Amino acid sequence: MSARDRAPDLRWRALKRRTLTGLNPAFESLLAGLAGLLIGAIVMAIWKYNPWKAYAAMFSGAFGDTFGIASSLARATPLILTALTFSICVRAGMFNIGAEGQVYVGALAAACVGYFSLPPGLHLIVGLAFAVVAGGLWSLGPAILKVTRGVNEVISTIMFNWISHFLGFYLVANIMVDRIHSERTVSVPPSARFPLLVRGTDLSYALFAAIAFAVVIYFILWHTVTGYEVRAAGLNPTAARYGGINSRRTMLLAFILGGMGAGLAGASMVMGQPPTFAITSGMGEVVNLGFDGMAVAMVGRNHPIGILFAALFFGGLTAGARAMQMRAGVPLDMVLLVEGIIVVALAIPELARVFRILEHRMVRFLRRRSA
Amino acid sequence: MTGITQTANALPPEDYYLRAERVTKIYSDGTVALKSVDLEVRPREILGLLGENGAGKTTLTKILSGLLPPTKGRVISPRGPVKFASPREALQFGIGMVHQHFALVGTFNALENVALSHSRPFARLQLANTRKRVEELMQESGLDVPLDVPVEKLAVGEQQRVEILKVLSRDVDLLILDEPTSVLTPLEVDELFSLLRGLRDKGKAIILITHKLKEVGSVTDRIVILRRGESVGDVKTAQVTPGQLARLMVGETVEPVGRKAIELTEEELPRHEASRHMQHSEGAGILHVQALTVRADTREAAVKDLSFDVHGGEIFGIAGVEGNGQSELVEALTGLRKATQGVATINGTNVIGKDPREIYRLGVAHVPEDRWRLGLVLPFTLAENAILGVQRWEEFRGPLSFLRWRKINQHVRELMDRFGIQATGPSAPAKSLSGGNQQKLIVGRELAKDPAIVIASQPTRGLDIGAAQYIRNLLLEMRDNGRAILLVSADLDEVLALSDRIAIMYEGRFMAVAKPGDFDREKIGLLMGGVTAKEEA
């Protein structure tokens, strides 16, 4: 046995456990969440806020009544989709930071339905198709750069985010602007809106579109040959090549699927979020959905089913934040701090896993260069 | 042969630098890397450490430099205890090692690289001091390196000299070089050797790890030969011939490799599209390679103008020390690496330039040399790994490219039964399996393709005797069923016992091709070390 034979063993040993602690992933997440709550409570106690009161307000605000639940679910809807964008690419071995920009593009494309009329239902479907295609096409930029020129997707997607950011600002303020309400774009007509699920809330049937997309992604990744190839190439590119898998193809596919999800997220906001059904200048409706989605993906362990729960949890945090401020008198900054602590605690196990894979790949890359 | 074992121990006891006494090393997984090895390192001497892959050379040097504790025995020095926590401590003691793979920062120049090796975390680089020191050192040793050019712009031989400079600048007394010539051109080798002789004459002790007989004969003063963890010779270089060295290195006994038949009949093997391409006609070259040249990652030609045929019903074994182009050859034949020149056909179809999937379709099974890197996706389950490479077969793929998990799981259970894979079930992660079972999974997956040709690279590496034997039997069984088998192995005994024809590969070429009985072991050892019959005479 030479040292060369046993080196891979050592490197792989770190990857052997399925989760950080070796516990069941759901149980591990529960423990992480409790730890986050505890630290958040300690922080609040230090600054003399009553943690019990604060958490109770947060929980009842998020899940205490129909309005709270509906509001949490509505916040969760776009996050499910943007989290999937990120996760599909992680499964394919990439860090796609581009959901943010793809959401903008999807929202802008969806808002275009305001320029023509179609029968109800069909109008909605056409709008969704616009958004999905726009998101998919937008993601092709970084994808093609990656596949043909080896451009790191983190860099290119961040650049594309800025392009879509200013493109969006320009279109909203100058081209797609509404004649009467100059602070926003033309409004999506009722024939192209998602019907509301609960009257008096902003929860619409867009939720089901998001869940359906998650289920489709789950089936693609775990039950089709294509998804199998995507995951194989993501976990071990050399073994995938040995297995006759074209990793350029899988990367391209992951990017496009992800872009479609992000585009759908944009549409879900423009076509499914009362009251305006339009994009206001500054794009407040859609800003940060892509980035929050990355956190949701981490908490959901980059698995479509885990993401559904993680997004609900995030939606609840957002909905509960208001109650925490109003009923428990915790200032907004403290609320955000506590939420941040909880999210980081929940994301740690998956972050550790993903970084271990990345580090492993980096070490191998450097070895090859130096050899 | 036992006569020369004791020849070179007539020095006064205090005139040694390091001494290993009855050193045994057993790794935590039970591998016995060294068995009661005695070794003395002396100043003003170049010691050659000769042996095949896995003979224990690297383990021994790690123990000598105090980086690895021996399981039994001890390492002593007149200068104090030989036990270090890091290479840094070993350097402070006076032991420096130059590895096969350099640890240089490519964008830094030589001076910065040397200074970096001296620095402590967060300290400033002492560039001015280092320059003075390095220039003195270069004058003293005759070692010449451009100091102000980024090292990535330097030739490999120069980079190696920077590595040596790094170590020498720490005032070491013992310099260990691990296969230093494997990356060098012949001219660079000559330069390195004259440098080493100069260092020796200045009083340094040098250990040169190598498997090349010519080199070890030309530069060393004394040679210690390791075989399967045992020291089988400690000889003065002047008193030994390459033939004697070769015989010591490869040994004279053949490890028994059984041929017990196992239950694996033609009917049991699932039929796949590949079988249509099978040709049972005796003597037809299923694999035909013509003037194939393949480059390594370093852009150097690793396979040079190679031609051979592998016929149905034969095992064609390629023996040789690893790193002589075997990996590149296999990668070129299986679509994992581009060939620069030449042709390789399988049943008449050229495979050069085709991707792996197209090549598998021609009836090729590939048992890769590195099961963790190539053969398996470790976090995947047994079932997912069992279809790697065949995932698109009709049998496993339903409408809309849906995976037929029921069929796949059934296939896995059949593989587990037939090939004796010990696992909790098809959904067990591959990483939870033992090495032997992982390898059985790969071999089973590949043989279940019912291939026309099996390309097996190091198929039994790291396995216990039972599992290794089992896999060897499977290869023999495939051979008896008329398949062609290309076996590449660094285990000479394995190649000798299984092959119908053997090629000895050295630096990208076949030194010889013959039937196993036509070689004696001394001849093979010489060929593996790059010495042809003519040169020896």
C-alpha cells in the first residue's frame, strides 16, 4: 500500500456521513432550528426583550389564524421556486446565483400580458409561458459561458443579475410604464391573474403552480435518466464521464430548468400578488426573492420536498416578523437579527455538506494543476 | 541471494545518521506495509531505495523522517529522538523531502517560494535575507535556478531544483527524493545526478526512491531493495549487477493464483445489445491498436507509437511499474482521453475520438483503475451505481426517460447474488460498502454487460486475498467464454498468473511481448526497470 492508494480513502472519509451529525436529516434540522431559537432568545434576553412573548407573537402571527397561514403561504410561494433554481444547479455541481435576475426577467415577461387580451385562463397560461421561457433564456447566458468557455458561474450569474437589475429599472420606468400610474408598469388584467385561494388575503393559486414545479423537479431528478445523469455529474464529474454522461449537457439542462423556475417565481408575483398586479419602480415585489431562495434551498437541504417545508418556514418568519414587532414590541432590527440567527443555524448542516464537496473538488483541481 | 543481504554493515557504529531497527508498519485497515525492516542511513552516501509499487518505499521514508510512527521497532539517531508532528519539525531536525508532486506557488518566483517555505503565518517574507542565503547556496552546491521568474514559467527540471533549493535552504543533512526522475528529460536527469553527487561529497546523506534500475546503478553508492514490505537486500552498488537487482525486486516465487471455476454460465448473463457485436471466431483480434500515441496531462507523450492486438478467448496482460503510460493507454481506449495519433478498433470500428457511451455500445466493459474517482459515485446508492454507464439501456429506461426502479432493483439483487456483494440492499449508499464489495459491484456491473472485451485496470488493487481471487476467477471465466480481456496491473504475480500473453510496458512502449513461460523473473524485472537484453549484455 503506497500513500497514493490510501489518500482517497482519507479524503472520502469526511464525505461518508450523510448529514453533518450523522442523524436523520429532519431531526438534525429540528435540532439546528431549536439551537437557533435558543441563541435568538439569549440575544433578545440580553437586550431586555421577552423572548417568550416575542416567539409567541411570531408563531401566532405566522400560523395562528387563517390570515396568518395564508400570508405565510403566499410569502413561501416564490421562495419555493427560487430555491429550486439554486438547488437544481447545486445537484448538478454548480453555484447558480442568478435566480435573482431571472426572477426580474420572468416578472417583466409576465407583465407583458397587459398589452393584449385573451380569454381568461388562456391569458394566464400564455403569461406563465412567457415568464418561464424568458427565465430559461436568461439563464442561457451564464450557462453557455460556462459550458463553452469554462466561465465560473458564480461570477457570470452575478453579472447577469446586475444586467437584469438595470434592464428592469429601465423597462419599468420608461417602456412598460402605466399611463395613469407612472410609478408602475401596466397592470396584469384579471383574465391573466391567478385566482385568489383565500378571500381577503394575498394567497393565490400560484402556490399550486410552485408546488407542482417542485414535484416535477423531484421526479425529473430522482426518477428519470436525465435527472440521474445531472446528479451523477454533480457529485462526481469524472465518474459521470466514465459513465458516458456529457456533463456539459447536464449543466446546461440544470441551468435552463432553474431559469424556468425563477421565471415562474417572477410570474407568481406579478400575476398572483394583489393588489397592484404590476411591477412598481424599484421592483420591490421581486427584489431579493432570488437571494432568499438560496437560503431556503440550504435550509431545505437542496431537496424539492425539503424546500417546500423550508419555504413555508421562511414565509412564516416573514409573516411573523410583523406580529413580533407589533404585539411584542421588538424593533425591526432585532427581529431581523433573530431571524438571521435562526436561518444560519438551520443552514449550517447543508452548508457544511456542500462546502465539503466543493473543497474536495478544489483540492483535486489544485493537485491536477500542480502535477 | 541471501549472501549479499549482509554485506554492507562494516562501519563504526557512530557513523550513521539514522537507523531503523526492525521497523514494522501495519495500517489501521490491517494492511502490512512493512515487515521488520532494518535500514541505516549514512552521511556522504547516496542510498537507493528500490522496489515495485506497494513495496513499502514511501511508508519507509515516512517512518524514517518521523512523520509516521512505526507499529513495531524504532528509528534512532545519534542526534536525538526521531519523532515529529509535521514536515516542519522534520526539517528543523535536518530531514527534508522532495516529493514527486511539487508544492510550489506557480505565480511566485523561486525566491518567493523559498522564502515562503521559511515563513511563519502572518509574518513578512524575508526576501532580502533569503536572496543572500539562496545565492550562497547556489554557489556552494552548483545548483542553478533563475530566481526572478515565476516558477510556472520554468521547465519541470528547474522547478524540481527550486524544490531541492527549498529543502537545502533549511540546512538539512538528509535529503529524500521520491521518484525524482519520473518527470525529467534525460539531460535533466544527468544534471540532477551530478548535483546529488556534489551534495554527497559535501557530506549530505541522500535517499533516492526509484524503480528504475539504470538510474539506481548509475548514481547510488548503496541499494536497499524492498519487496512486499520486506527488505530483501542491502548491497553496495559496485558489487551488484542489474540482473541481480531485478531478481531481488520482483522475487522468485509466484503467489498462487487459483483458477477455481465459479457458477457463472452463459445463460445466466443477461443479454444486452452489446452481445450482437460478439465475434466468437477464434483468433480474430477484437481489439486492434495501431501506432497509438497518447499524451499525459503534462503534454508529454505517455504512450508512444504502440501497436498490439487482443483476441477473443485470451487475457492480454500489461505489466510494468505504474506511471509508464498504462493509465493513459486505457483512458484512450475507453474514450476518456484523446489520442494524438494512431488507430484503435474494436471489432473493426475505430474508437479513437468516440465518447465512452459509443464505445460501450461496441461491447466494451471497463473496470477502471480508481474506483473512487472513476468507477463509482460514492454518495449514490448501490442501485444508482449499478446502472452507471448503462443508464440509457431500454431495460432500465421507460417512457419519458423514466427510470424503471423496479427493474433496476431486481438487476441489483441479481448482481448481489451472483457476485456475492455484501450490502444491506439496493438502496445502501455505495460509500457504506467495503472496498472489496465496491470493486465487486463495479466488476459485476461491467461483466453483466456481456461485453466482447473487458478492459480491466488494477482490478484487485487494495482488496483482500479472497475478493482479489474471486475477481481474478471472474476474468478467467470471461476469457473461457471467448471474451477478449486486456488486463493492466502493477501486480506482477497477477499478470503472470492470469495472462495468456504479457507485455512489459516502460515509458510508453512495450519492452517485450511474450507468453508468461517465455520470461524468467529476472528478465521481467530488468524490462520493468527499462533495461533491455542488449544493454544488459
